[in-house]
Amino acid sequence: LDLDHALTENEDGLPKIVLINNKMHYSVVVYDPADQHIYRFNSLSTEVNPLEEQVINKMKALLPVQGEVVSNQRPHQRDADGWSCAFRVKYFV
């Protein structure tokens, strides 16, 4: 995946959505050009994992980011089944 190209491709103001699979767990990082904020959702943790951090740092380097990273503030939802996290990510987006 060429993340630089994916993040800088002009798509008429549409959000940049990066789905992250970290050891069979899904999370998402979204850049919204309307408010120039980065949003992150991970149903297991409010802590940023290394893959999310790479994407966030790349967004900050390539895009005009005006706001801090906003993460989920909901209580952790323990997805023990190995797949429902993908549905939570889709709902977030």
C-alpha cells in the first residue's frame, strides 16, 4: 500500500479512511478535510497502537491537520469473537 499516494490523492473533499488490521483486530483512522481533524476508533483501547501511530504521523506530515487526534471516549468493548470489531469500525465510519 502506498500510503503517501492514498492520502494525497485528490478526491473532492472526501474523508481519508484507513482501516487497520493489527493481529486480527480492526481499528480505523479517519482524516476529515472539512474540519481538518484526525479521528481514531479502536473498540479495545483508547491507547494508540503502533500501526495507528504510523498512519496518524503520516497524515500529520502530508495533510493540513488543525486538531488533535480524537479517539473513542466510549468504554472499552471487549470483542472476544475476533470479528465484531470490524462491524464496530464500520459503524464508526
